[in-house]
Amino acid sequence: MNPDYLYCVIDEPRDLLFYPIGKKYVNLIILFVTDVTKFSELPKERKLIQSKLLNHLKEGGTLVGTHDIIYRRCRNFALQKVYGCQLNNFRRLDAPIDVEIVPEHSTNPLLEGLDDNFSLDDGELCWGDWTADANILAQTKKGFNKRKKVPMVVTRKISYDGLAIWLNSGDKFVNAPRSVSQPEEALVRILSNASRYSEEIKNYN
């Protein structure tokens, strides 16, 4: 969907330490984190990786994180502050998750081309308490967390011109879910929009 972009796939989070990832070189970073996988078992290295990601945001870059990247057991404390949430709860599901766009955010460029209702076959939901300045663009159609709807797509503009995007997708136990491995159109479209419209998303509202 974005043929004019160059892509580089890395296997290990520590590989980020060996790439120039400033906005001058990299427009967008997508991190799929499965099954509470830490960036590193070494606290010092984990801090170094997060520090480099923060520098990318400080230069105006965009960071897309999925599922467990801000789960408490991953210990990415710096990223939890960036996103404005620590995930503390999860629920496994057998059926695809029905998602609805929050009406007040329906014109956000990140959601361009998506139906008002769609589904993601992830098999797991995560949730926690988000800060007031985090924008919940899409949520589950029905309640799970004490009958509350669970955020599925969240953005937060960082004070130093960066954009943090979180997707409640990307994990099914230790494997990639069908939303990734199939892959599902809704997820691909969100990632495509994040690449193409990052500046417009930052300036939205």
C-alpha cells in the first residue's frame, strides 16, 4: 500500500542500537511485542533501547507500539510514560474482537479507509488506565473491563513533536495473531496510514 517507502525488518530489539533511527533517517518505527517479551533481560540494555526510541520521538518521529510493549511485566517504564498508560490486565478470547471507531475521532487520518466497525482476530485484549490526553480512536464494541469498553487504537502527541500510536493487537500467546499473520486489512490499513499521514495525525485536533 506504500510502495514509495523503504522498509527494514529487525529480529531483535537490541538491533535498534546499531541503526540511525533519528527522524532524518527513519519516519516510523513499528514494534510488535508478543507474549510479554522484554526488549532485553538486561536492565541497562533495556534502558538504552528505550532512550534511543525516545530520541526518535524527540526529533519528531512516529512510534507504533503493539499490545505488550507497555505491559507492566515488560518493564518498559520510559515507554509507559510516553504512551500514558501501564497495562495491567489481559483477557484471552477465542473469537475475533469486534471494534468500533469512536465517533468524535472518525475523521482522524489514522483511520482513513476503515469501516466504522471492523474486527481483529488477536485472541487477547490488554487494558490499563490511560492519561487524559491520550486519544482513544477505536474501542471494543462491548465491555470487558468491568463492563467498560477497551481501547483498541490510541494516539498521544508527545510534547517534543513526536507521535506515539498504540494498537491493542499483535499478540496471541507466543505467536503472531491472525491480524498480523494473515494479515487482516484493518491492521494493514492502520499501519499504512500511520506511515503516510504521520504529520497530519500529529496536527489533528
